[in-house]
Amino acid sequence: MALSVRERADTFGTLRYVSVFAMETLARWVPTTPDLEAKVVFGRHIWDFAQHADGLGKRTHELRAALHYTLPPLPSYQAALDTLRASEATGDRVAMFYQAFLPDHEARYRRFLESTDPFLDEPSVRVVERNLADLPRMIADAAALRAERPDIGAGTAAASALARQLAAADAYVQHRSPAANVTESLA
Amino acid sequence: MNRAAPTSTKTVRGVTLHGEPARETCFKVVSTDAEMAEWPDFSEQSRRERLHRHMNNECSAMEIAAQAVADFTDAPWDLRMAIARQAADESRHVAILHRRLKEFGGTKGEFPVSNYEWCVTGMIDNLPGRLAIENRTFEAGLIDILGQLKTTWRAAGDDRTADALEAILADEITHVRFANRWIRRLTEQQPGVLLLVAQAIRFLRAVNTALMPQVGETNTVGFTFTAEKQQAPAVDVDGRLEAGFTEEEVLEVLKQAGFRSILPAHVR
């Protein structure tokens, strides 16, 4: 059965939370990462995630939730996001973000596309397709950074550990109880 | 729209400033103009130093915008979007200048760098104050400087660098414009915002007074600071008007820049 309007709003609200979280994580890393080329890649992608969050947040209003409705995810997925944000070495940050988090994020978008009716929910599909189109470019930017700066460290172990943590947090949308309030931004 | 005090600080000539952002070990980070290696001529070495200095300043601007995205999570969403865009623009500027530096045979870390803008702006704990200092003051000053520099580089036969500076100038005008609009909007909604802006500007003036090189002081490559060097660059009137400054504000900048004598008597 296709997702209800409320379920779609909750999924978009959660994807918006994740996009804002990604934007803020990259923003925190820009001044705290020493490597110039990595700073530049993080800085460029802050704007990409801001645009993703914006599109998702406008759609939530059309799905009868608040404008820029933002819903924190289930605790296990939040814990994985916190692991990502806590990384410190440049190589770990790059690997965890672009080799673990982004592929998982892409998979969650694709799962949404599989679970919604593309005709009934066409505006949501368009938002997701636009966001998805940016992800390969961002991953390619990180690959180019690695080629230019192989000395920043591979971060393979950290990325693998995060990928496992994300995979274990398969369910991530915390659907609202009928009386739940909606929030407009992350606290 | 307030956040906690800075986690690290440094003291320069009696003024407390924010601690440095992360830099690679190849960079020698300094705190004053006298410690920089700035040449007054336009030699190959001077050109590389100009590009290197500008690249690091854009890096500071990127870091300031990024930090604002991270710090002020309760700011209006459209304002956060504008700042996120600014971070991406500044990031592109760093990459453009780094590429040009390498084309000149230069390398990052070749000259000392100062993160002055970051160290000043980071001391301000509210978003209107930071916008007033970074966008409305530093970036507006950059409009004037770039308006002049693109002509200088072009006159020296370097169209490639001049084109890059012209593209950067267009972005900086956008950054100043959104800050002007938002400061006005926030002030209309909450008049107390004006006090935050005034406090931030007062702090900036105090820092400038303490850190400005004295006439006769010499930098690390033997260049002596003169009264002429201390003068503000020519004001880019069109650029500033495009950036949302009112005519009165531009006139005030012209007066401060020493153009009082050429202004019509009724506005002097």
C-alpha cells in the first residue's frame, strides 16, 4: 500500500532534518578542518544541503504539515548521525561523509520513491529526484579531493564502521502520534 | 540569535580576539600587518603574495559564513539559506584563487597569512552583529578594493586574474546586499537589533585602532607603512549602491575615505 499523506509528510520532515543536519555538520567542519582543499569541498556542499532542505520543507507544507516541518529521526539513526558529526581527522570526515553517509542517504531517497505512488505523489517525486541528482556530483568532488590530496588519509575503517551503523538503523522515520507538535527548525 | 562565548581566544596588542581557525602546518599564521610579506610593487613575487593573501581572506570569509550556519540554528530559514549560499560562494573563490596561484607557480603557505576577519567576527555572539562586521563592513570594503584591483590587474595585462576578480566582485555585492536587507528587516521587527549592530561596530573600531600599523612601521620584507598606504581605497559607488547601501550611506563612506572636498557642499 502507498504511503498516506501524513506518512509522506513525516518522511519528508525527517529527510529535511537529515539535510539540515548534513548542512550544519559540514558548516562545523569548515573552520575545524586544516586541509584547504577539504574545506573547499565541505564549503561548496553546505549550499547543496540547504537547497535540499528548502525543497523538502516547502513540500511538507503541501502535505498538510507546517512549512519547513522538521522531524528528528529514530534514536538509532540519530546515533549514527552523531557518530558522523563527531569525527575529527580529515580523512575520516571525508570517507564517512562521502563513502558511508551519502550512499546511505541516497538509498533512503530511493526507498521513498519505491514506496510512493509516482503519479499521486508526483510533486514529492520531483523534489527527491532533484536532490538525488546532486549526490553523484558531491561524491565525485570528494573523489577528486582524494586524488589531489591522498595524504589526508583513507578513513576506510571509520567509513566502514559508520556504514554498518547506518545499515543497522534501517527504520528511521519517527511517525507522529496524533497529538504531536511540529517543529520548524533543529534545536 | 545568540550563541555562547568563543571557545578559544588570543590577545594581540591588548585586544582579545577569537582563536585561529584550523590551518595546515605549511601556513605561517600571523596577527598583524607588520608580520605580513606585502610588497608595494607588482613584481611576480608580489602578484603571488596578493593572490595568496586574497585566497586566505576568502577562506576566512568561508569559515565565518559556515560558522554562522552552525551557530545560529534559530535564525530565519531564508537568512540561513543566504548564508549557506555565501559559504559556497566563498569556497569557490578560494578554489579560483588557489588555481590562479598555482598557475603563477605559487604554493599555499608560501607567504604568511592573517585570519584577522575570523578573529574579530568570532568575538561577536549574535548574528546581526556578525553580519554588520563581516558582510556590511569587511565585504563592503572588498567591493571597493576589488573595483580597483580588477583594473590594476587588467592594466598589467593579466585579463585572467582580472576576470576572476570581476566574478568574485559580483558575488560579494550579493553578500553585502542580503546582509543590508536582513539587518534592516531584523531592526524593523526588533529595534534592539540596532544596539547589537552598534556594539559590534564599536568593537571593530577598537580592534582596528589597536592593530592598524603605525606610519613608519616596517613589515617583514622591509616595506615601510606610509600615510598614503593607510588611506582607504577608492569607493566603488556603483557597487555599493547595488549592494543595497543608501545614497546617504555611500556619501558617508566617501567622506570617511577623504573625498569630502569633491562632494557637493550640501552633503559635506
